[in-house]
Amino acid sequence: MCIIFYNPDGAKYDRLELRNAADHNDDGAGIMWIENGKIRVHHQMIKTGDELIKLMKDFVGIPHMLHLRYATHGAPSVELCHPFRATPESADKQVWLMHNGVIGSYASKAGRGESDTSVFSEHLQSVVSGYGSS
């Protein structure tokens, strides 16, 4: 199952903890944080604990959430790393999502190059297309 780290203080991670997490969830990483009042997101393929340790050095002191993917639906790829945007690009406000596990009713809808979460986020974007619009 995927792993989510919530780091509200941007505290430095224990290296062993990151290595262990990456060893068991090496299908990609996603980080989200707030910068200048906007949610920022970074996705990256991670294959080793050392790669993850190096990446997370840039986030010391920055409150953030980190998602390490364990691919259950859809191949390992940067495009299928969490977090996923839940509001359309045109919305004034941003909502993003990350989770652990499988969204069962969307797993069967995922086609090639998709995951249950990518399909779910696309559905959310269509449902909330007017959210936050002026």
C-alpha cells in the first residue's frame, strides 16, 4: 500500500525511515506544499532510498505532504503519482488529493495509462467544474 507522510513543520526525516519507505513503495513520489499562497506539486520517479533522501533535503523547513506510490492500477509513471488535482485548471481555488489504497468503483474504469485515482480525479474535476469560479 502507498505511504503518505504529513510533515506540518518540514522536519528533517529519519534516513532509515525514508529508505524503508522507498524500498517498499518505489513506483514514484509526489510532494505538495504551499508557496506564495498557492499549492505546489512535484512528481518524481523514485527507485532508491538514497534518491528519496536527496529529494527530501530540499523540503526541510517547508511544511508538506509526501506520497510514495505502490502501483496497484496503472504502471509506475510520473503521470500516475499522487497528488492529483481535484479541481479544474480554470478554477480559482485548488483542491488536490492523495490517498492510500484503491478506489474500487474507479479501478475497473481505469484504461491503459490510467489508475483508479487518475480516473477519480478526472471525474471530480468534471463534477466541480464551477467550484471557485468567479
